Amino acid sequence: MVQIIFYRQKCIGCNACVEAAFSRWRISQKDGKCNLIDGREKKGIYIAMVNAAEIGPNKIAEQNCPVRCIKVQELSKKLI
């Protein structure tokens, strides 16, 4: 699994994430900032759990974000 963490308050709406991973990001018509699709909000931080196939485009979104408000990390599998 891959975890995407989005600090929306820092977002400036530059659209770099939408261009990199259109299936996961959209620009809000209300305030011009980006929205993380299927992200769950807690205290202003949005988190989405996605499958490993989405890591590539979202890593590009993370790298292209000028304010560094996106973090993408692959979660390790714990052995029982």
C-alpha cells in the first residue's frame, strides 16, 4: 500500500499534481487549491491509501509541488 499525505493549507493551486496524477488530484472551484481525491481529512491534513500502481504518478506530483505539501510513502508490509 501507498500512503499519500496532503497538507492542503500550504497548497497554492499550481496544478502540478493534477498534471502528474489526474486520477488522484483535482483543482477546487471554490478556492483554487487542490483536492486529494478519496483523501480523509483530520486536522487539516488529508490522507489517502492507494494501491502500489499509483506510486509513480504521485511521486512525480510530490516532486513537482513547489511548496512541498505532498508526501508519498510506500508502507512496508508487516510479517506476522
